[in-house]
Amino acid sequence: GESVGLHLPTLSVQEGDNSIINCAYSNSASDYFIWYKQESGKGPQFIIDIRSNMDKRQGQRVTVLLNKTVKHLSLQIAATQPGDSAVYFCAEPISGYSTLTFGKGTMLLVSP
Amino acid sequence: GAGVSQTPSNKVTEKGKYVELRCDPISGHTALYWYRQSLGQGPEFLIYFQGTGAADDSGLPNDRFFAVRPEGSVSTLKIQRTERGDSAVYLCASSLTWGRDTGELFFGEGSRLTVL
């Protein structure tokens, strides 16, 4: 299920389940989105990106869906593994594409 | 190693002291970024270098924070008169290109700063 922890929304799943992590954005002019994964004690790591001329993009075990009508982004992880346990952030460019702004993040906990 | 290297990994200091945090980016990456991450939050942009120059420093919270990249490679983030509110993990990232080409930044493991 999904719950709000002390600081981060948390999604708890069983190993082998599919996980869906959601992100809402506010700027309707945004045209590029990126998902990052951050394991405990490490820096964020790029997972997958999508541009606004697409509504779906697939990677290895991950799929990103973009719904521009409701300004919503989701990351789907198939057959979730314990190694997927991490905090997941959606990000988008700011300042003329000079850098990225990150959302608050969702913690994914995968139990065996 | 081939990744972004940050030193020190941990720094404990007293309020009012001066701190330097170092970042060694991936060789050949011209773009370098500093972010700050507080517990339970996403990384917060501080400053971006393209080569030796600070292309965007709009995220620096105040004039106690300063960063340099004199030779277009290693960067140092400098914090003067540290305050307890400066306690956070300071992340450095680099990328080969910048702008619309890619949103893939390569992050280091961060420097955890604790101000007592």
C-alpha cells in the first residue's frame, strides 16, 4: 500500500509485484522529464527520461508514462526486486535547461 | 574511479567556521552542478558551471556560499560563517553536455555537512 511517512511518501510492495510511482508537475509548458533513483547513502542515478512529444517510453523493466492533460508522470517498475528499494525522484529542467529541479521523492520499499 | 568524486564524505564543524567541499567531476565533463539535499527532500539546485564560469548561481542561498572551478575541472564549494541550518548533504554532479541534449547528470555520493 501507499502511506505518508515522516518525510516521504512511501510505497511498500512485495518482491515480484509491479510498482507504480507517481509524480505531478505544475508547469504546462514543461516538455522534458527525467526519473532518478537514489539509494541510501548514494547520489541520485538516472533511470529514464521522456519528452513531451511521447506519452510512453520503455526501458529495461521500467516504463514512464506521461499524461500532459492532467500534468501527471508515472514510473512503472516490472517484477520489483529488493535492489529496487530506493527513493525515486521525478525531475525537469529549469533556467533555460541549465539544470534540473527535483520533486520531493517517493520511497519504494520492496520486501522479499 | 571513473565516477564523480567528492571529499570529504563527512564534515562536522562548529557554528561560525569556514568549510570547503571539493568535487572532482568525470573527466571530460564540461558541465558541473552543486546541489544541496536535506533529510527527506529532493536535491535543491545551488550553482551550475559550464567550463570555468558559473553559468547560473541563482540557487545559492546567500553570500556566505561561493563556488569556484578555476581550471574547468575540480570545483570547490565554500561556505563561510556556517550556521546550523547549513547542515545537509551537498551533492556534486557533472555531465558531458548540457541543455536540451540530455537530463542525465552523474552524481557523486555527496559530502554530509553537520554544523554543531
